[in-house]
Amino acid sequence: MRKDVVLITNNPCFQQLIEPPRLTFLHGTSLDVLTTARDAVHLGSELLTHPLYGNLRPSQQPFRSILLKNPQPPQREGGKFVFPAYLESISAIEDAVLLYAGYGSRLLAPESLTDAAREDCAFVDSELMRDSLTLYGLMRR
């Protein structure tokens, strides 16, 4: 298992599959997941999965899961510390946060669904993440 990878999610399916510190579970909306990932990216983490995977609108899917590579320590160059900045990660996560925030009250929240619909949405999210989780060693085939 890779120790430099973390899953940020609000999908309860992953609570049984992945243990902290590889899992950051949030009781909240998909926007909460995106803003938490955005904060981590601004501190030097790198996106390993695209924040808009699955081509589902924020009003269609209450769960969001994002794989991040933990920040690398700063490197010393010419007497200064240089922190890595992943511009593609910053751009992708900022665009996703803006898109989801724009949905406002139309953003689908997990608690707004019936138990059966919530389970279906959680299953879809977990299936969309399965290959990435396997690739980065957080889940077995």
C-alpha cells in the first residue's frame, strides 16, 4: 500500500474498505469534498483523479471521492526552499469547486435521498473509483 496517497470522500462505502490515515471521510456534501481537496492541493498535494470524473452533474450525484498524492517536502534551491506546485491540479480543482458552488441549493446532498437512492449513488461513486484505488494500492482487485 502506498503511504503517500489519500482518499478524500463523503461516500460511506469507503469507511469499511480504507483506513485512516489513507482515508479522510467527511460528513457533508460533494462540495465539502472538493473544497477540502482544494485546500490540500494549495498546500502542495497533487490530484491523482480528476475532480469531475464520471461526467455526473452536481445535481445528480451526492457523493464525490478524490485521490491525492500527499505533498512532497520542500527542496532547497539556491538557499531558498521551493515548494512543489501542481498547476494542472490547482486549475482542475478550482474549476470543479466553481462548478459545484454554482449549483447552490440545487446541489444534491446525501441526506436528501431515500436510503435506497443513497446506496445506489454510493455504489456508482465507488465503482467509478475502483480502478484508481486499485492502481494506487488502496484497494485489492
